[in-house]
Amino acid sequence: MSQRPAKRRCRSRLGCSSTSPTRGTVPDVYHASDDLLLIAFVEGSSELTPAVERDAADRLGALHDQSADAFGFPFDTLTGPIDQLNPWTDSWSRFYPDHRLEHVIELALSAGTIDPVRADRLRETYDTIERLLSGRTRPGLIHGDVWRTNVLADGDRVVAFLDPACYYADPEIELVYADWTGVGEAFLERYDRVRGIDPGFFDRRRFVYRLYPLLIHVHLFGGQYATELEKTIDRVDALGRS
């Protein structure tokens, strides 16, 4: 039996807060039931100065150093209202299209929030995605939903990462989400310095990983995101022919 959303989100929070790099920066959970999740209030703002971005890179880089024997998580988590399926999977190049992209495509098709032709075009990129991700073999624990308003700062430091959607992934997917949602250059520069960003990220894999948040936003919000998704599909398709 699947867990109710509040319980699942609580367990997602605990999954991150029990790890040392984020301890003290994920709000404590005081109560969780099927209908209510009560967490600690944390004073802060989402004004991310370069100093805060560098601190976030240090903390997330340490989180990403925590590894597992496979990609996935002990239980399913949530990103916004969408279930994230986390079956333990040896291959990241299969986990990403099967349990991230395909899952949301099926939700969107059922809800009528994506055009079937666009869904088919996205599915046609799976062979290219598998090839481009074939070398990504080391799982790292990620927050899973790092964007500006999920990062609270006080002064020059991060005081809370909100709303985690943890699982073991290729950590580069976290960098793409942070970059796409407006976390600045200081974050990427510091992350590259402390942990390294492999060649091929900026000109290839960044577009592959951008498909997931774009697909979620098309499903939830539509509008301009459909055009951006189409352009990103075009970019990945071109990578398959290069």
C-alpha cells in the first residue's frame, strides 16, 4: 500500500535530515499524519547572494558525496504533488528515462496536459539519453528540489533547504535544476571547485536533465513551458544526430 502524501513527504524530509551534510539545514519534523505535516519554523529569506550560493554548493557537494549501491531510494518521494518512483536500479541511464521521464509522461497523458505528439517525440529521444548517460555510474544523494524559494538564507549562509525530494541519482541533475530555476553562477563555480563538474555537462547532459523539470512544469502549469520543452527536445534530438 502506498503512503499518503503527507507521510511520504515527511519521510522524504527525514531521509535528508538524517544525513550529516544537511543536518541542521532541513527543518525538524514535529508531527506527521495522513492529513497534517508540522515542521519547525526557520527564519530566513530566499535572497541568494553569491556568498549564500557558495555555501549551498559546499553543503550540496557534501551531500552528493554520499553514495549507495544503486540509484533510487528506500521509498518513493514527492516533487511538488508528483510521486517520484524510486525502485533500486543499477543503471542510471535506464532509471532516468524509465522512472522520471516516462512516469510523468504517463501522468500528463492521462490528465491531458501534454500533446501525444510531443510525448512521442520525447520518447524518441530515449536511445540518445541512454547513450549520453551511459557513463554516469556513481549514485549520489540529492536534495531533489533545489530552487530559489526552497533555499532559506541568513546573512552569508544557508539556514534551511526546504521540501526535499531525496533519492540517489547522478548529482548533475541537481545542478541543472538549480541552474534552470535561477541559482546563480557563483553556485556552479564553487561546486566545480569543490567537487568538479565533468566534461560534457554544459553542452550535452544539461539539456537531457532539463527535460525532467520542464516536463513537470508542462504537466502542472502548461503555458510557456511547453515551448521550452519543445526546444529542449529539439536540442537533445540534435545531440543524437551529432
